[in-house]
Amino acid sequence: MASEREKMAAGEWYCCLDPELDTLRNKARIAVHAHNTMPPTERGVMAPALRTLFGAAPDAFLEAPFHCAYGFNVFLGQGVYLNAGCTILDSAPVRIGARSMLGPGVQLYCADHHRDPVLRAQGREIARPIDIGDDVWIGGGAIILGGITIGDGAIVGAGSVVTRDVPAGATVAGNPARLITPRV
């Protein structure tokens, strides 16, 4: 029988209240705390505990405060910038391409809770990946839901809620996010 972590990784329904998953989230909380409490003189340097937790983050710049659920599902490309207050709930892989910028308070949510209230109360979730291409700009306060792909060079307006894939080069905004105009 598969563990809850294995179910989560396979994109199946899993129990987020599982002790192994709680231990992994606690490890992430410790690493995130180390990053968020670094002295201002070390701005731009990622705490070693957070760097080793991530799947990849060659030279990412993460403003504090930052939050992630697990960390091991976070893959940041070269030159990625995350402004203050970004949250990545990475119960599935989150890939952010090279030179992409996330504004303050951007939230990436991979997990989706069960629609049945009894199962939801038991901690049943399903996780879907988020893929953000190269050279993407996501405005402050935007929310990106699980299962979304944002193509290279796209722009997501501040405060948008992205519930559908965004084509490369497109500009979207609103709740839910809608195509504004393709970039020229």
C-alpha cells in the first residue's frame, strides 16, 4: 500500500494530516524561519537550510518573508526573483523558469481539498503541479491554482486569480484571469 507521501507525489488523493507529511512540513517551517530571520545585511542570500531544501534554486533572490509547505517540490530557474510575502504550497512540483519575477504576496497553491465535507475534514487533498515558464512576470497579490501552466514571457496582472493555463506571451488579469492582449 502506498504511503500518503507517495500518493501525494503520484497526484492521487492523500491525507494531508499524515504524520510523515507533518514532519516534512515542520522541516520546511524550520528552514523558512531561518531564511525569514536572516539579518538585513544578508539580503539576497538564501538561508542554507532553505537552499538545501529546494529541489533547485541556483541563484534565486527571495525577499522575506517567504513561505513554502515542503520545499522539496520547489524548482527555481536561474535569476528568479520572489518579492516579499510569496507563498508556495508545494504539495506537487512547482517550477518557475529563468528570470521570472513574482510580485509581493503572490500565492501558488498546488493542493485542492475534497468537495465532500466529511472527507475534507479528514484531510483529503489532491495535488496538481504548477509550471511557470521563463521570463514571466506575475503581479503582486496574484493567486495561481494547481494544474496551471503559464507560458514563457507571459504577464499576470496584480490581484489576478489564475484558474486556466496562460499561453506564452499573453497578458491576463482579473478574477478569474482573462486574456487582455497578446504581447507584440
